[in-house]
Amino acid sequence: MPDTEEEPVQYLMLVRVDPDLAARGVAPVEPWVEEGTRTGMRHFGNPLEDPDTATTVARQAGRTVLADGPFTETKEVVAGFDLLEAPDLEAAVDYAARHPVAAVGALEVREVWEDFVEEAGGDPVPTREDGREYLFLHVPDPAALATATREDADPTAWVRDVESRGVTLGGWRLRDADAGSAATVRVRDGRTLIARGPYTETAEQIAGIDRVRVADLDEAIGLAAAHPTSAIGRIEIRPLVSA
């Protein structure tokens, strides 16, 4: 008989924290991480420095425009991310619901668009070993994206460039958030609350992330300003918490 077992799907989980609720305390995350490692559902993840360390980058009329702070003000701020692998969205949501932040924030689970950029051929350039790690949160403007050409939004040339320079630690593009590809999970008073579709408190969707290791924030800003997203939206740069 033919093998009909479906391939697992990758999901990016954005960890969103409500600072007011988190002030009461958060349960340890280690049991959740251990479960994901044991079952193979969690590949890796990392917390981010506080939102006030963020720098938002946009490119307007050929000029790079910088703003301190995150791209938008929401009650639940992005505090980290995890890359998950699960049979389907329901399984990813079930695992996400056991994360301790579900009780003091929200877990936004988004399907990864795995073939958005083709893998490069040949031997990879060694990854830079020194420097600081940053996360880029890509946030296209819906109106600008609707009128952009394919070339305007294609990140392939940018991806090839950061690969050739050895500064990329990986990038993940996300499918548009709808009921079949995204969900937000919260636990309140012992009840698991699941909202299918995009994260409900912001009109703009995070469309992907990139991890880079560069010398400093100035180099990170230069990379972000060269990415197509900065011309059709904004890129929020956040330092990763060092191990």
C-alpha cells in the first residue's frame, strides 16, 4: 500500500506577553521546552529583549526612516518566538496552549511558507561567529503590498546577499493569517481560548522573521533598510536575549 502519511508542517509561534498579567509571575517554561524537545514539536526558540530596545526601519522616497520602539502599540507585546513542527494547526495549537505565557498573554501560531525562497545551491558560506544577534519582524503595509509588483516584494536577492556574507541565522516567511493557517491561544481562568485567523488586536500582520548576527545595531539597520519590506512597510529590529 502507498504511504499516505502527510509531512509535518512548520509553524512560527510568536510569544506575546501582557506586562500587567506577567507582573504577577509566570510559571517556568522548562517543562514546556522539554516536552517539545522530546516529541520533536519544538525546533528552537529565543526570547527577545524588552520592546523599548526595538528600532523600526522604513524606507520612504529613498530615505531610511528610523523610529524607536516597536512597529505598533499593543497590550500584548512580542517577547519571543519558537519554531514548531506539527501534523496540523490543531496539534500546534494544543502544544502552544501548554506554554506558561498562555496564562499571561497570547501565543500567535502561524504557518510557515517553506518554499517562499528557494534554497541556494552550492556550499554555504560559514556563519559569522562574533557579533550580536537580532530578530527582524517584517510588517508590510496592507495598502502598499496590494499595489506592489512581484519584484517589489521579492526578498530572494536580499536572502542571497546575507547568505553570501554569512550573517543570516535563518528566515521564515509566513502564510497570510486565515482560519486555516493561523490561530491565537490564550488561557484565562483555566479555560483555553482559541481565536482562528489573524492576531485580532492589530490590523497589520507580521509576515515573517529573519535572524541575523552582525557587528552592531547600525549594521542591522543597514540590512533592514535594504530589504524589500522596508519600502512597502516596516521592519522592527529587536535584540535577542543572549544565552
